[in-house]
Amino acid sequence: MPKIKQPARSPHIDMTPMVDMFSLLLTFFMLTSTFRPQEAALIDTPASVSEKQAPDNDIMTIYVAKDGKVYFNFDNGRDTSTHFRRGMLEKMAEQYKLTFTPKEIDKFGKLSSFGMPIKDLKAWIAAEDAKAKEKLQTGVPMDSTDNQLAWWIRSARLTNPAAEVAIKGDAETDYTKVKKVMDLLQENNVNKFNLVTNLMKQDIGIKDLPPVQ
Amino acid sequence: MAELIQEEKGKKGGKRRPKKLSTRIDMTPMVDLMCLLITFFMLTTAFSKPKVMVITMPEKNPKDKPENQPQISAARTLNILLTADNRVYYYMGMADPKKPPLPTLIKTDFSKDGIRKILLDKNRELFTKIAEYRDKRLTGKLVVADTTADNAVKQFKKEDKKGPIVLIKADDKAKYKDVVNAIDEMSICNIASYAVVDPSPVEVGMLKNAPK
């Protein structure tokens, strides 16, 4: 019997479809992605049925971590030329008689949430790696004697009067800690809060009504 | 070019055939790079935007005297008390030390048969109205824009005169989660009027003696 000669096949695979698909996915991700902001602490928010989306711009976020530490964040505004963060820092510097170099102010404008006494802010801005930064995140002081959080809120509202307030509290935080923040906000005439939550859908209708007793 | 010509000479005539070059390009490095980039984008993307629950607190005015505060009907008031270990209690009416006996606290929870049942029972009229309206929209009998529907629901809530007025009171041992759960329960049950307030000293005392 003659041997069946198998045609020699090239070991190459045609990768064109794969490349096509990858480029498609890559384009999709590049266009749709909004980067996850770096957060000062890991916060596990409680669940709710609310479907309202958190605004992207004009919002100051107050983080209340599980251990009660408070962090603050403020965005630069929709318009990239407004630089609200810089304005806020300048107002804070004036209040606390500190001087920041233009370079520091510029760098602060690009960073995100922070939580430390204002005297440590310079070190935090200067810190290069994430670990050193994290060490300085000791929470914004908000005692009655040294209420820096109140000043951050005031400066933020002065720079951007349209800013809304979001409170992102950990589910396991004591309510008193969150209440303290809310009271402080109310003292500054902020009466509408956005509580950041996870969506957990619960649908109930007429059939769920308990029978009439 | 000189070298090329020399080679030709050695071949002794014959047709000059240009060497066939494969039209395929090695795409492996490109694929590698794309994989890397895709992974990077997938991991750094924040897909689900965080959701927010809006709560408006009554304005605090230091000049407000207790007697100037809005009076609410005790018969319609439902108090939800939150305390340590995620415990939830409720009672109807008002706890007034001048008018004994004090109401007894009833223990409940945030499950389907807990506080929701009580809220739904009290809020039956408004809840039915809103649920029927939503059903009509879902089944296509009523075609209106989202904003119109929201306004209609708001109007229903405004007109409601029978539903409970819920006061959510959390003591200092309560967790933030409980308060959010309680407010959430209000939106699930379409409660028209509710507020987060501080418990009175009487209520704190009642919580201390409440069954665990």
C-alpha cells in the first residue's frame, strides 16, 4: 500500500480575526473607560434601591471609613479650565496661614481624596509612592477645637457654589460618626446629601401588601 | 547591486524569478501588546457608577424654639428606633413622659416580614395608588415620560393625608447601615413623609429597657 502523503501544513495560524477582535475591544474600552479614582480607604457602602447615579462633576465627597476616619475629595469641575481644587487649596492656605508653591498647588489639583491635618498636606503632596501617601492619611480632624473639615467644606463651597455633597460611609461605621459629618454640613447650610450606596434591586407590588386585618 | 548581478551569472540563464516573499506578517507581538492593553483597561475601568440616595434634612436654625417646631399628629406617627446589634423597634404615637403609660416598643427587623409589612399596612392607600400607576406604565396602558411619572408620584405623595409620618431615630450605638436601610425602606414602601431625627431622652431610656 502506498503511504498517504500528508500535505505539509504551515504551523502558522492566521491571527487576523483575533487581532480584529482585540482591536475592537481595545477601542471600546479606551473610549468608554472612566478611570476608577484612587480612594483613600476601602469603603464598603450599604445597599439601597436608589437608582440615581452619582454626579461626575461638581461634587464634594466626604468619606467616612469603618474606623471613623474622615477623608475629603473635591473634583475639578466639568470645565477643565476651572481648577476648583487649586482654588480650594489656595483658600485653605489663606485660612491656615500656610504657603504652597505653585508646583504643589498644581500637583494637588491632580490628586484625589485625602484625609490629614493640613500641616501634613505638604508631605502628602510631596510623597511619591502610594505607601508613603497612605501612611499620611490619618483623617481630617473635625473636633470642635480644630474643625478643619468645616473649613474644607467652606472653601470648597466658596470655590464652586454649585457643588453638591456626597457622603460615602462604610456600612459598619457607627451612625454617630456619620451624623457628626451631617451636623457639620447642616451648620454650613448644606441640607441635601447624596448618600452613596450600592444598588440592590427589590421589586414589590400590590401583591406584597399584607392582607387587611 | 553588484553582488546581485554576480549571482545571476552563476545561474546560467533561466527565467529570472523574484524570490517569493510571504505576504503574512508575524502578528504575535501586536497581539501580545493588545492583550496587555485590554487587561489594563478592563481592570482600571469603573463600570458601574456608584448610586446615590438623596436625603434632604430639615434646615437647622438655632433660633428655632421647640414650640415653633411643626406639630405632627400623634395618631399618624410611626417611630422607628434603631440601636446596637442592628436591632429595630417601632411604636405608634408619641412617647410623652407627661402622659403615661409609655408606649411599648415592638421588636422587628429589616426582612420582608419585618418593618416593611407594618409600613405597607399603614401606607396601603398611597402604596396601592403608586403601584397601580407604575403597573399601568409597565403594561403599556399609560405612555408617559419618566419625568412626568416622577412628578405624578410626587403629586400622589403630596396629596396623601392618611399615610404614616415615619420618624427614624437612631441612638449612638446604631450603625450607619441601619439608618440607610431604614431610609431605603421608606422609598420601597413609598412613604410620603419621613424624617431622620434624634431620639428623645425618654426614647433612649425605653430602648435600654427594651427586650433584646
